[in-house]
Amino acid sequence: MSLTPISGRFPAESRPKVTTATLREQKLRHEPITCLTAYDYATARLVDEAGIDVVLVGDSLAQAMLGYENTLTVTMDEMLHHVKAVRRGVKSALLIADMPYGAYQVDPKTAVANAMRFVKEGGAEAVKVEGGEKRADVIRQIIDAEIPVAGHIGLTPQSVNVMGGYKVQGKSLNGIEQLMRDAVALDRAGVACLYLEGIPREVAAMITNEVSTPTIGIGAGPECDGQVLVFHDIMNLTFGPPAKFVRRYGDAAALIMKSVQEFRADVKSRQYPSDEESYHLPKETKASLETVLARKRAMAR
Ligand code: KIV
């Protein structure tokens, strides 16, 4: 099988480095911000070379990469392992690492120390923290330590047990007021961008108009300053029905299944490897080997 060369790449040399300042400029000129998750070197390289602005090592890797039930069990060390791999693949995009559950809720000192690990050991350029106004203080302290922070409000998956499931937030007047307070508090705290997850389009539009920080939506409608999706969702690498907002852009599951089944069949039928796919002895060594073997056979007779 011959492989098609991958087209449409933006090699690192051909585009400027995306920084948190770039995101603000994009908001001001109404240029949509693109963000995808990546959890490994190869995906990170492809996503970066495709021209995506922000690569997020989301704690969604708990389910997508590690097969956990939810995001609550993934640890700092597991996250860091993936952040380091992604760092090696990303050249131009802004690299954000997601603070896992337990990494910032205990006390601000631990939160700053954990955020620093992502920067010093993982090479992240910003960290993401879930939660609204109640997180403003810890977010300020991380920013004080020279680490940009991405906020994340609405349907925050680390609060699944408190929310009683993965439910769209901000559907009541009280809910909308709370979301507005959350967004304004994080904007004032100085977040570099604000992820809006699982909230009505109308509410996301109000927040996007209200705050100076760029908003990046997932299940939050088209008025956000940017959009993020989980790479495994857009490539059909998740098992189970997709959420309403997921659009499939490829079917990697089908491609992997077909390729693996073909490999299996080729090995079983001895069609793989072929002679061209095998290494050969140099002519002289082959001739000498044949002489040695012939001598051995003659002596054995
Ligand atoms: O973990 C994640 O992938 C996220 C995005 C969906 C925003 O938090």
C-alpha cells in the first residue's frame, strides 16, 4: 500500500508562535481561535502543523487515552507524562496543560507548585483550572507566579458528582447570573482565555460580549471567540454516542480497524512479509554460508 503524502501543513517555520497575547489580538480582530486536544507526540505534531492555534492537553485524556470512567482519577504524574510528549510535538501553537482534579483544590500553595511542574517539567505555556468565582483567588496566585491561566466554567467535568451528571449549565435565570458572576470574576483575575463548556448559546454570547478575555467554547454555540473539540471525538476514536456538539471530521476507528484486520489476514496467509520487505545476506556471505553448509552436510553423511 502506498501512503499519500500529508498536504496542507503549516510547518513551524512558516507561522509565528501563538502566545496568550495572540489570542487577545484574535478576539479584537474577530478572528476565530481554534483549539484541539492532543495527548501524544504524533497527534500534537499533526494538529500543530495543521495550523491549530491552541493545543490543550485536557484531563479528558483520562477517558480518551487511559480508559478511566471520568476525569477524577487522573493524576498530576499521568498528566505530566502526556504534556511532555505533546511539548515535543508542538512548535507554533500555544500549549495549555489541564490541572487535574486534586491539583488545585486543596490549597493555593499546592496549586502553584503543581502549575509550576507543568511549566518547568512539561514545558506548558499556560495551565487550565476548572471553576468560577470560587477559583479566582487560586488563579490570581498562579498568575502571580508568572503562569498564564485558562479558566473553564459551565459544565466542568471535575464537578460531575456535585452536578449530578454531565448537564448543560446556565439554563435558569439563577444559573445564568452565576455564570455571569463566574466569567466576570475570572476576567478580573486576569485569565488568558476562558473555556465555556455545555452552556446555552445565548448565555455564551452574553459572556463573550461582557469579558475582555477570549472565550473558547465547547457545546456553547458559535458566538464564542473560539472553538475547542476533543481530538478523539472529531476522529471517532471514542466509544459510545457523541455529545450533541461533536462534529466528526474523520473516522480513524474505521481506518485503524481495516488496517489491523488486513495486517492480521496477511500474516495468517503468509503474504506478509514479502521478499522485498526482508533483509538479505550480502552475495559473498551467502556463497560462503552455502559452502559451509554443504561441507557440514557432506560430513554428516
Ligand atoms: O479536558 C478537556 O479536554 C477539556 C476541554 C474539553 C475544554 O477540558
